[in-house]
Amino acid sequence: MFNKSSFTKPNDTITRKDVRNVPGSGVTITAQPVPDFTTKAAMQVAEAPPPDIPAPAPVAAAPAPENSASEARLIVGPDVKLKGAEILDCDTLVVEGRVEATMDSRVIRIAEQGSFTGKVSIDIAEIHGTFEGELTARHQLIIHSTGRVSGKIRYGKLVIDEGGELSGDINTLNERPMPHKARGENIAPLSAVGG
């Protein structure tokens, strides 16, 4: 019936007959020859962009703040309550609202209005607000003048501004607990020790 070779010959060029405007780009596509893909040279020509269509201008990315590319940061806003979460692999947690969670990460910053209740194992803790629970600050615990920290607290180094409060079971990480006497051993009364 129809013979494919009767429509086109191997090296014929087919021309498109349409003209279109591409919205928003300012580019008009007009009749362009469509190459025959039966030869390798024609395929290479087809892969190259047409010379009369301008290349799109590169889009400049907004400059990233320092350390933001590699820092995983979570901010709990002032009116946000986060309850029952386990926070992992967070470089910096900023608490401006209320958080009830467990956390094992690098840095926690509790804003003056913020509060955190739970168990935290962290490198650096900076407290302007309230913390209640179990806190292990491996490197440094900083309590500002408005900060209130209570619970089981372990720290590498401690900084407390005047007015800051710290209460509960408090020890340094490098301090070993005192050995306990066995029951039944005689312990001298304080009056005998002092005088």
C-alpha cells in the first residue's frame, strides 16, 4: 500500500510549517528544518542548539549565610508547642516556644520566653528561658541572668550570669561520685570531726 521510501528519501530535509510564540520567554519559533536522523552527522547537528535562539541568562543564587549549608537548624517559634518528639541530627535547636522532647545533638538555645522539658544530651546549652528535666552539656552549660535550669544536670564547663538559677542534682561530667559507706559502718558525727 504505502511505501515508506515514497514519502521521503534518506537525505531529505523536512521543514516545519508552524510559527509559535513561547509565552513569557520572548522567543518565537519559526519554520526550522528538521534533520534526518539516519546519518550520524545529522544526529550531531540535531544535538547542538540552534544558533539564533539566545541561551537563557544564568540565575544568580542568593548568597547563603555562613555555615548554613552544613548546619541543620530547627527553630520552634514563640507560639509553637512541640510535644513528644525525639530530636536527632539537629546541629542547633532554637526554642522560642514550648518543647517537651528528648534530644541528642550539638547546640540548644532556649530564648527568654522559651521552655524545654525533657531529656537532652548536647555539646553546648545556652539558656535564657526555662529548662526542666535531665540535661547533659558535654562541653559547656551557659545560664544567662533570665535562665532557670532544674533537674539532673551534668556539664563539662559551667557559666552562670548573675540572676541565673540552677537547682537539682548537679555534677560535672569529669567528677566521680563519692564512694558510699556500706551499711553498718560507723560514721563519726559532725561534732566529733570538728573539734
